[in-house]
Amino acid sequence: MASGQGTQLEFFTVPSPCIGVCEADPRGYCKGCFRSREERLYWLKVDDATRRKIVAACYRRKQQALRRKRQEDIAASQSEEMIQPDLFGSQGDET
């Protein structure tokens, strides 16, 4: 007999991952729940096994988006640190 959370989830209907932020990113995924247009459109028509696969895919997409955002933030902060401020306020004037 299998144990764990995965087995227990099979007893319940899989709720929609929608959080009310219904806006698509450039790749077509919802910025709120990370479902594709087709996954949102057919959510009520698919069975629970398919819904669980969709939710797992959404979780992976969200983790990838968070990693990408962290990397962009790190790159932006590093590029800001590389710009050396002008200590004397001159713009290349040599007197």
C-alpha cells in the first residue's frame, strides 16, 4: 500500500490554481497561476489526474520564473555595483 500525500490527494477534487491574477506573460502563461491558455480553457473538462499534472507543471513553471527573476535581480545589482561613482563631481573636466 502506497503512503504519502500523493495518495491522499486522489480522494479529493483538484481545485483550480487560479489566484485571480488573470494576465498572460509573453509566452502565454498566466502570471498568477502559470497555466497555459489551453490549461485554463479546458480546466473544467479534464479529469483529476490531468489536473494534478497541470498543477505540477504550474509549480515547475513558477519555480523557473522565480529563479529567472532572482538571476535578473542579481545581474542588475552587479551591473549597478560596477559603475564607479565620480568622487569629485566632474564630468571629465581636467583643470
